[in-house]
Amino acid sequence: MRRKKDAELHKIEEEKIKEKKEERDKGDDKSKYLEKEAIKIETKVQFMQKFEGFLEKVRDMHSDEFGELTDILSRYQTLITSNKRLKKKKEELDRDVDYYTNKI
């Protein structure tokens, strides 16, 4: 009777140990994941700092055009938008030219 109870207690303790190991392993996995994410974020921060330095140089070199870094970014967005619009218009005109060329 005593041996049976000891065996049951031993089994319960082994299950608890197994659960604790699984929890630890999950924690280790999460820790590794978070470490990788921290490295990614640090890399991104370093890149953004370099980019900010670049923008500051541009602003300093062209202080008559740009007062703030946001002015440079706004100009960039304007140029991107205009470029897309012009490409679309060029494609339309190219199609028109092809149409009229083939018509002749």
C-alpha cells in the first residue's frame, strides 16, 4: 500500500517536473525570439539614425529650400506621386501612339 502511494506521488512529481521543463523551454524560445526582435529593432534604429543624418546634411546643404526634415520627406512624397502619375500618363499616350500608328 505504501509503495503504491509512493509510486503515485513519484508519478505526480515527474509530471510536475515535465510541465516545468516545458514552461522553461517555452520561456527560452520566447526569450530567443525577443532577442532576435531586439536585434532587428536595433538595426532599424541604426539605419534610421544614418538616414536622419543624411537628411540633416541635405537640409544644411539646401537650407534655402528646406527648413525642416519633414519638408524633405514631403518633397520626396510629392515627387513619388508625380512620377507615378506621369508614368501612367506616358503609358496612356504610348497606347494612343500605337493605336494611331497601326490605324495608318
